[in-house]
Amino acid sequence: MSKEKLGPVRLRVAPSPTGDPHVGTAYMSLFNLAFTRKEGGQFILRIEDTDRARFRADSEQQVFDTLHWLGLHWDEGPDVGGPVGPYRQSERLGSYAPYAARLLADGHAYHCWCSTERLASMREEQQKNKRPTGYDRLCHGRTREERAALPGFSDTPVLRMLVPDDVDLTFEDLIRGTVSAPRPDDQVIVKADGFPTYHLAVVVDDHEMGITHVVRGEEWISSTPKHLLLYRWLGLKAPQFAHMPLLRNVDKSKISKRKNPAARLTWFQEQGYLPEALGNFLALLAYPPRQDAEGNDVEVFTFEEFAKDFDWRKVNPVGPIFDLKKLDWLNGVHIRGLDLGDFAHRLLPFLTTDGVLGDNPSLGELARLRTVAELVQTRIVTLTEATPLVAPFYVADDDLHIADDARAGLGPDAARVLDAAIESLGALDDTATGVLGSEAAWTAPAIEAALRSSLIDGLGLKARLAFGPLRTAVSGARVSPPLFESMEILGRHSTMERLRRLREQLT
């Protein structure tokens, strides 16, 4: 396999399908892909599915779907194929045995027959005496018969690598410079069931797939000396390494799916975040803002802008805090930057799920949505927040629910406000809506003029007190899209019906 044939750089992400994809998978994929696209190489998705006890059949598809949703598309993988497949680890099991056999034959690995009970007792004793934990090499240099004569024997052995006393514990990292790792013990590389452990499999897979740069979380720093040993013993060229800082909760603990729902990549879709905003957010967690022509920080950018000048030396090695307030801000900015038609289209899945629209909305409903979307685009942070603002435009007048807090906040002037509004709006003509521009047409400016004249000038009320009952009547809530534009969209008939209905409830 020649690097020239496959591309100048080849990077991969290798998630395990053991549940909802972790946000860290997207985080690593984003940085892998940015460097790959800058260098004109290939980005590979490999599925590491040999943990059959935790394997979930639907999880692999979730990985595909969520990464595609984020726009992080791979060049090779289980679903698209490629020149160095298969791309599922469970389909590569025949690849590892020759490498393990070579390590054993060369004296770099040995069989270990220690039972799990013996190993647990050994670690407990080491911890009790405050000694470093690690395998004590009881099996090294012994035949099966010799080991069977000693306590704690297991009939089926594992294969351990023999880590030399003079192992090099330093290596060069693209982000961190020279890194010193703790000394590894004699790591198991083939389990009793014959399956390789991560440490052997990742080296073999990365070699056979021509991976030039391994980008992973900083928790793997301690494993890198083991991997470099395996590369050396097997006569393979080692890739370059970049260890990304771990994502952390506000309390600085490692973000996990057990403790934080935001660790689930699907959570961001469910909550109505835009993929552009999430990608922007993940990039800023470990990378500085872009600079404009005047040298000012620019925190809002596209993936293409992020990848254009990507440099590993700019990655901050300090573990970033996963602050959702920053994501909320970014999401609002990206929402406001969407084309109106695109914004309306992205609202559809949430509105259908919440029952505001059916699965097959009519052309009329879609046309109204585009008009309503323009009113709410600047008022929401996530797409889920649109549902209560949009719903009143699709409910029958008699079925509009008045929220308890809105009803409680009507105030003593509500009845006379509604009477005056009904009288003044009754004079407006709905036949010329938005077409002739007549002062008598049912348009937002005409509606506003009529209501200000009758309620503010006529009744002497402040705008908040004058328009609050009207907002409640037409939307059922205290907070709604702009009142006069909402009335125009609803039309004269629905607006008057809703005003009269609330007025009748106050008698």
C-alpha cells in the first residue's frame, strides 16, 4: 500500500457502537476532518465493535446518522466502502493472529494463565502496600505445566506483551510537544477468547489502513508507549499522534453519558440545536476564534472556514468546560443567519412531532409557516422553542387554550380593552389584505394604527396594559410573536373570533 495512492494524509475516527453516540465522537471527528480537508487527504470511519457484551445493533446507524447530520462526511467506511476494508473490526478478526504470533515468536509476548481471582488478589495486595499496580510476571518464562503447578491457574491463557525495563516513555505530540507517559505494565493484547484487545487491534488496523495521524483523547496518552513498542517490534512505521483535551463538565469532571445528557450526540438534535452551531461550538472548545482583517476575534464561523487554516499547534491542550450557555448563544446567531425558507424547513420536524402540523402538511399550511417563521426567527434560541409560538396559528379559534399565567395577568382593564379593540378593528376591511396598502386594509400597520388610536389615545393606557389582553386573546400566552403581524397572519375573522371569545369569558 503506497501513501501516494491513498492520499497525503489519512485520519480516522473509530467509535464503538455501545449506545447513543458520545459527543466526543463528533468532537474528534471535527478536528480529524478539518486537518484532512486542509491537506487533501482521506477521512475514515472505522467501527470498533468487538465489545460484544455492550454492543447495540442500532448504535452503528446512529453513528452514521448523527455524524452526517453534523456534516462530518467520511471518504471510507462500512457504509461507503473503500480500498482497505472491511471497516468493521468484527469483520477483521483474521487480521490480528499473524501479528500476535510474530510477537510471541520474537519473545515480545508471552502466555499468561493467571485466573481473574488471582489477578484481583494481586492488585488488592499491591494497593494495600501502596505499590504500583501491574502484572507481576508470574507466568513469564514458564511452560503451561510449570504454571499449572502454581495457585491461581486458568486453563485458557491470554497473551501479554513483555514491556522492557528500558521502554521509552516519551514521544512527540502534535499538540503537546514532547510528552512523558507513565510506565506501562505487561498489557494483555489477546484475550482468552482469542479476540485482540484494543491495543493490538488499533495498531494493526491503523497500519493496514494507512493511517498517518492518530487523533484521540488525552486519556490515551498512557497507552502511547505501548503502541509505539508494538509498531517497533512489528517493523511498522508509526503514525504521528495528537492527543486532544478532554471535554469537561462545569465541575471539571469528564463529561459522560451517565451524568450529563448533553454527552449524547442525539440530545442536541432532540433539543433543536443546529448542526452548524454545534460544530462551531465544538471547534471553539479547543481552538481559538478566527481573526478578521483588523485582527478582531470572530467566534461565528463555518466548518470550511475552520478547516482552511487549521493548525494542530493552535489547539489548546487544557480540558475545555462544556458550557451550554455559549452553545445557546451560537445557536441563536446561526438561526438568525438562516435563509427564511431553510429556517421554515428545519422547523417542520419539530412541529410535526409536537402535533402542530401533520405528517403531510398542505400547501396552505406550509405557506403560512413561512410567514410565521419570519416572526419567530429572531425570538428563539433552539428550534424546539418555536412550537408554542407557532402553534396558535394552526389551532381552531374555539380550541385555543388560554394559559393560566396569561389569564392571571390580564388585569382589571382587560374587558374594556377588548371591547375597544373589537370596535376599532371591526372597521378594518379584510378584502385588501397586504395588496392595496389602504389604511383600511387588514395589515399590520393598519391594525397597529387602529389599536393605538383606540387603546392608547382613547383609553389613555400604556402599551403594555393595552396590548397584553390582546396578545393573550390571539395566542393564548403572555409571550407571543409580534402582535400586529400575528393578527394580520391570522386574518380578520380569526382575530375577531378570538377577541370576542376571551371577552365573553370575562363576563
